[in-house]
Amino acid sequence: MRDTLGVLLAGGAGERLFPLTRDRAKPAVPFGGHYRIIDITLSNCINSGLRKVFILTQYKALSLNRHIREGWSGAVAQELGEFFELLPPMQRTGANWYMGTADAVYQNIYSIGSEQPKYMIILSGDHIYKMDYSRMMEYHQQQNAEATLATLPIPPDEVSRFGVVEVGQSGEVLGFQEKPASTTIRSPFNPNAVDASMGIYIFNTDVLLKALIADAEDPDSKHDFGHNILPAMLGKRKMMAYSFVDENKQQALYWRDVGTLDAYYDANMDLCSVSPVFNLYDVEWPIRTRVRQYPPAKFVFGEPGRTGSATNSIITAGVIISGAAMSNCIVSQDVRVNSYSQVDSSIIFSHVNIGRHCRIRRAIIDRNVNIPEGTVIGYDPVEDKKRYFVTPSGLTIVTRETSLFENPVAPDFFQKH
């Protein structure tokens, strides 16, 4: 991996995660109480030996930039030429912001050239999975490939959510279908599955740069890897498919796109189970993050009806459960839950105070929110919709603005989108 440069695309607006992405980039959204979504991919990089990574940011990147600067700059040896470097749009090739995934890489072509890597690996900062990129690189080199893309077997009835890859018996890529309603293509390795693109690509650098320059000159291009770059290489470059090898070491492959509120909620709730599918506790594949200095979590009061407790929950540092009962919850740092409150199946971001006698279930509470005494959330969707964002499945999202007033009117985001 010494001759490899990673380019991590972390600039997506994350509209489907609104309102959690109203003030932060999608990769900066908290995950598992202790982490941010981008920490999963960055940990994969470290565990794979990939130590030179450009992180391309764009929308609402302040908290993401801060997280990378304060939490990840010490994870690599800068004196050895290693780096995790943030690259915002610098408009060196034009006056536009990033117009697509390929354009984002193209606009940083000068920075790429300064490193002179032999290979490049393109990654996304908003998926949850464990993968050793060095295994994929070894496959790329063994096959003498010029481009390699990672694929994941999926059921045929899910193809409308993915880019479908047609793969030959030798593993060579034969064709693409972008989110088809249905397909007759089947994986040569599993006749009951379809090979889907994971959005992870390895290129020989000279091949990729030529493709990016040609794409930038095409006025009709969407400047996207899946739509344009890879289809343009078909039949002209040796392109191989690499079947995902899961370092999560579970029976089923684990790869999650947490791009919607419900998918994000479900992925977090899985972590609370007795045997979660995604293992945060694997010492052989550690997940790293920025560590902030808070005191240990504390549970106080033990009298009947006023016992500080948390079951099937993840509780991080600086949390005080003061005579409240929590179950199936993920609680980030510096949260206080006060006496006689009951919180169930909820995600609580950092710096939140929940007053006494509150009842909350199936909610995501954003950071810096103060929940007044006696508040009820998640029990009456009609009343919740008057104040908060509520998904079609009944998941309630509480932000700072919607908790400041007695009867604020939350924008009806879900009808607009």
C-alpha cells in the first residue's frame, strides 16, 4: 500500500438524513455513541495499511474538519510521509463546486500529481462495513488489472437500490446497470444473487487520470464514477470485480448504506443487541475515533421508581443517568437524564439534558437539545408531527430548534422530498 493514494469522498449533502445533516456533513453524523460515520472507513484505511489519504469535503464541513484534525492527525506518521489531509473544493480547474464523484477527484488532480502514486483507491465516507483494502489491492495486482471495483452479492429484489455489475466467470467486468427496476443478470459465483457495486474502486493512476481528463471535457457527462468513468472503460481497459471479503467475521456479510433516517436508526439499534451483527469490540479490527476527555458514566439513585439504570444500551463517557430508566438506547458523551424519566429505543447525541418525568421512545435527539420536564415523545405521532420531524415509519427526530418553544411548527420535510 506504500505506492497507493486513497481518495475518500466525504462531501455529500446527505439530504435523506435531514434534519441530522442540516448543520453537518453526512460522514460527520454520530454513530454508535462514540464515533462518527466516517470513522468506520478511516479505521479500515489504518487497519489496511493505507496511510496516505486525501479526504474531499464540501457541504457543511466544519464539524467534520474539526473531527479529522483533532482525532486523526496523530494516527499516521507525518515524518514518514503519511497523512490524512482535508481537501475542500479549491476550484483550480474551474469555477464550480464538485459536480460529481469523478469531478471531485478531477478537481484535485494537481494534489494527486504531487504525490505521484502508482495506484489510487476511491472510497466513500458514509458506509458501515469492515474491509481490508490491501486484500483488494493484492487481487488487483495479481490480475494485472487497470481498474478493479468491489462487489457485494445482493438479492435480486434489491437491485433498484444499487449499481448492478455484470461479471464474467473469470471475474472480469462485462457490463453495468444503474439501479434497474429488475435484472436478469446473476452472479457467476452465486446463481441466486446479483453482484452490486460497493462504490470502492482501485485504479492504476495513469489510467484514472486519462479517464478523468476525458470525462471533464465531455459536456454531457454526469462526472460520476458509476455513470461515466467505469462504463467508458468497458472493453478498453482490463476491469476486474473483487468479491467483498468481510473482516467483521460474521456469518452474513455486513455492509450498510446508512443514507436514510430509518436505515441509520436500524444500524445503530443493532449495536445494542446482545450479539450485534456489527462488532465494535473486535480487538483484531479496532474502530478508532477522536477521544474527548470526559469523566466516566455514572448511574445514581436506587429507590423504587427512581433507579438509574440502562439495559441493552451503549452509554459513553460523561453521561449521568440520575434516577432514570433507559433501555435499548445509544447515548453519546455529556448527556444527563433526570429522575423518573423513561427512555426506550432511542439515540441521544452529545450535550443533551432530559428533564424529569419524560417519556421518550423511538427518537433521535440531536446535540445541544434540552428536553423540558414532563415531555412525551414517540407515543402520539399526530402531536409529534406538530413539533418535530417524524418519518413515515414513526421515528421522531428532535433538533435544538424544535425543542426551544412550546408549539413550534416543524417544516414538513418529508412531503417536500
